[in-house]
Amino acid sequence: DTAVSQTPKYLVTQMGNDKSIKCEQNLGHDTMYWYKQDSKKFLKIMFSYNNKELIINETVPNRFSPKSPDKAHLNLHINSLELGDSAVYFCASSQDRQKNIQYFGAGTRLSVL
Amino acid sequence: RKEVEQDPGPFNVPEGATVAFNCTYSNSASQSFFWYRQDCRKEPKLLMSVYSSGNEDGRFTAQLNRASQYISLLIRDSKLSDSATYLCVVHWPSSGGGADGLTFGKGTHLIIQP
């Protein structure tokens, strides 16, 4: 079983559309994250949730809205997609906020046309 | 500004050679240090944590120098399969604690040549 799974793996869409990426972890971890990796391969944290509560929200446009229905799931909804949103989005989890070794999903490659 | 700096490379190294690269961090309050490995078009995976006394895992040795604020990774007897991007990761506590201060370097690209 995949420990951290995210869907879809690839997402191609037009500018202005709204899309969602789903993430689930079966590790029993308390903390989940969303990262964005741009074309220059720079991996930057976007959001962190601990037990369904938002912990950090970096300087991310409010078009990005994370939702955590339970601590095993952290979904990312993106409104009004822009060309600059094209990137690979990684979901990750860690046991808790102190034991923060990150376990990553396989990534969602988003292309906005 | 809290930063983690790495030489992006690429480092082209013949198979069997020893290679080392460093990472510097700006926040002296940093508490945890890691090396992650990322293969092309894959997710990052933990290679090893870095401890103050230095630690070894097979052919890999990690060192921490708090005074100079850098960590290093040494790979001995390099294999073709070691070709990847190596990401330096540093954690420092913030007002919220936890992963708030988890910062990734941009990675060092290593190519092992036959």
C-alpha cells in the first residue's frame, strides 16, 4: 500500500479553471503538508495541517484553499488557475509537528495552458 | 531571511569515486538537519538525518558543523544509482513550533558516470 497517495498524477487544464488535488496518508500521522516545486526544482512549503487544523499558511494566493476533512486527508483546491501555477505539487505527512521527517506522495504535475 | 544554500552542480563524478557536498544555513537556532534524495520526476525521500556527532549509513556520511553553520554529505565508492538530486533540509523552531521552519535547499545534482 502506498503510504502517501495523491491524485491525480497529471493535471492539464486551461487558465481560469478550478481544480482539486486529493491526498491521503495511511501512516497514522498527525501532520500533513502541501509543497510546490517549480520549474527550477525549488521545493517550497505552502500549507501545514496538524490534526485537521491549519498550522502554517505561507504567502500563498488565496486562490489556493486546503481542506482537511480528517487527519488522514488533506486536499488542495485551486481557483482561477494561472499560468504561474504550473508546477509539481507534493503532499507530505509527518508523525507529528516535532517528529517532522517528511513522507512525500508521488506528486501531481499541474500544467496550466 | 532564513535560507538554506547549496551548490546546484551538476557534479559529474566517475563511478567508484568519493564525492562530498555541503549545505549552509543562515539560522543559528536551527535544530534538525536532514539530507533527502530526489530522483528525476520523483518525490523526495529521506536519505538520512544529520546528528551533531556526525553519522554514517553504509557509504554515506553526514556531518554537522554548528559553529560554521553547515552540513555535509560524503558518498564513498559512488554507484551509478547514486545519481540524483540531494536536498539539504533544515528545521528551526518558530512561534508555532513543528514544521513551520522546515526549509529545503534547492538541491545538488549529482551524476555518476560509468
